[in-house]
Amino acid sequence: MVGNIYYAQALIGLISTDLDMHGGMAGFIVTVTQLGYGAGLLFLVSLADLVENRLLVLLTLAGTAIGLAGAAMSGSATTFLFFSFAIGFFACGAQVLVPFASHLVPAASRGRTIGNVMAGLLTGIMLARPLANLVASEFGWRAIFWISAGAMLVVLALLRIALPLRRPHGSMGYGAILKSMAHLLVTTPALQRRAIYQGIIFASFNLFWTAIPLLLTERFGYSQRQIALFALAGAAGAAAAPIAGRLADRGHTQRGTAIAMITLTIWFLVAGWAGTAISIAALVLSAIFIDSAVQTNQILSQRIIFSLNDHARGRLNAVYMTIVFLLGSAGSALAAATYFYGGWWATAASGAALGLLVLLIFATERKAV
């Protein structure tokens, strides 16, 4: 479900060429999808406290399938961008399943169950790009959207059978839910800071993975299959997830956050050198460490967010993820613009600058504490 918002990121060069998009505008292919996801997090995920949950999940799956089919049939940039927004908007159903799963199991196994669901989300994010490239290398860029549309219908049928009904017991109306989310944001400094940290870091993540297919195609002469293998190697960054969890359990959240930000900054500079020196080994290592930094900060941040208020975890997560994806979507647009106008070094330097910026913001928290 969550992988749907990353397919276009891997195929930005093919899609922009086929739909005749200007080089500097190509980043909006990814940006629009992520803006849709942010809007869905805010306006759809919050409905989980109001609408029967199984129905909500099934409707989001149906909407995602329609968006994917529309993108696959698009003959113009405008049409593709419209359906890209729809894909992002309805793909947020994955975030409805996380709290839903916690209601289906006893408290003793709740953490493990949520961990399994989050592992699925992480797997979808990390494998979406290599899968899209492999499919595109054989059948063209439109094929992955058709395949995923069919997969969403299969998942819809399975979940219709497997999921029980769950009707929320809260008495709040939709307007009150949205208002309470705004109140949580205004009155919770930890939520504000962690959302800003991860939003900027996620922007750098999108910056890297939006521009890297362009670099690998133009300077390294890679085919779509070779780009897929590169993305698959970068997925090794997911190994940082359990390490981050142990750091948080042992009370090293602040230290782990600083390490993630410093790692991000350093390896963007290494990536800049690797792109110009045509060093694929250094570029692969950069991808692994950048992904590791992003995942580490995400896990550390969510641990803090979920500990703020046991009765508002869903809304806290919706606010946090909305801000993260809205800020992160700017990274995709920045990638296309910097690469088109300044080349790979401009893109890599922008990523390092984002890492330095978030580190400076984090330093003010440390001084305050």
C-alpha cells in the first residue's frame, strides 16, 4: 500500500520524457504524490476515530487502485499529476492499519504486532524503487501502475474477508477531531520539533532518490535494470531500524538523533564526490548511510511521539506524518531543479545543507534542555 507513493520516484526520467515535462518540473511528479499523501494523512487517517475502520481501509484501497489505473492510462502531464495526487491521498490507508492492528490483539503482544506492520511499511518503501525499475526495464513505466492497481484489488478482497468490523466509540465529530489535531500541534513542543526534524531529513531522502536515477542514467550509463540493482543495494539501510530501537530503549535518543543528522550531512558530501568521480562503490555506501540516517531518526522520533499521550496516538501520528510528508515533498522538487540547473554537485550540496540545517535546529533543543 505504501509502496505506491514511491514508484514514480524511480521512474522520473522515463515518465517526464514520455509526457514531455520540462526537466526542472520533473520533480513535481513525486512532489504531487507526496502532497496527496500528506493531505490523506490529515483528512482521511483522522476519520479512523469516527468511521468504521474496515470500511475506511477498503475505500482507501479502492481509491488507490483507481488512481493507479488513471496514472497508467495518462497521456499528458496534467492528467498524470492529477492521478498521482489521488494515489498519494488514498495510499494513506496504510496508516489506518497501524492503530487498527493494535486493537485486534491482546496488550501483551501489541508491540510485536505493531512492529510487524511497521516492518511491512518499511519494506514497501525500500523495495518500491527497485521493483519499479525492474518492471519498467521489461515492460515500460506504465506497467508497474497496472500491476499495483491489480494488487490493490487483491488486497482489498483479502482484507474484506480478514478484517473484523471496528466502530470507534468516541463521541467527537469530524470537525472536533480536526480541531483537536491543531490543538495538539500548537501545545506540544516535542511534536513540533520532531516533525520538523524528520520533515527536513525526509526532504533530503527524497532529494537523493529523485535525482539519483538521473545521475546513474546520464553519467554512469545505467539501464533501468542496473538502477534497480542500485536501489536494492541502498535498501540495506533498513538494517538501521533495530539498532535505532535499541538506542531509544537504552535512553540514547538525543545521541542517536545527533548521529543520524551528522551521518546524513557527511554522506551527502561523499555522494557529491562519488558522482563526479564516477565511483559506484562510494555512491552505494552513500545511499546505505543516508537511508540509515533517515530511518534512525524516524524510529527515534516516533518513539517520542507515541509516548506523549496514550489516548491521542492516532491523531499525534497523523499530525506528525502530515508535516513530515509536506516538508519532504519539497525535496523532490528541489532535486529536479538543482540537478537540472546545477548538476549532481548542486543536488548533493543541497542535501548536505539540509543535514546541517536540521543539526543546527536540533542544537537549540540541546541548549534549551
